[in-house]
Amino acid sequence: MKIAKPLLAITTPIGVVIGLREAWRFHWWLAVLMALLLSVIGAFLLMTVRRIRIEARQAEAPPREPR
């Protein structure tokens, strides 16, 4: 596992870039669709990470008393 995780972290983006390039060579609109899909997946990933951080911060804060 010591070697597998860094190797996967490096080769996956390289493979995505190569796939986008090959899609562009095949049909440019296919590459545009692939890039759009990747941006949507990335946006959902960022929203998930943001939500987890907000909820973790709220769990650490002391509960507020109602006025």
C-alpha cells in the first residue's frame, strides 16, 4: 500500500489528460463533454468536502443557548 496510493494518485490524472487528448483527436465535442463531466464530478466532490468540514466545525463548537 505504501507504493500503490502515490502511484494511483499520479497515474490517474495523467490518464485523464491522455483520455481528454485522445477524445479531442477523435471528436472535439466528445472532449468537451468529458471535460464538463469531470468538472461536475469535481464540483460535487468539493461540495461534499465543504459540507463535511462545516459539520465537523459545528460539532466542535459548544452549543449556543437560546435567548
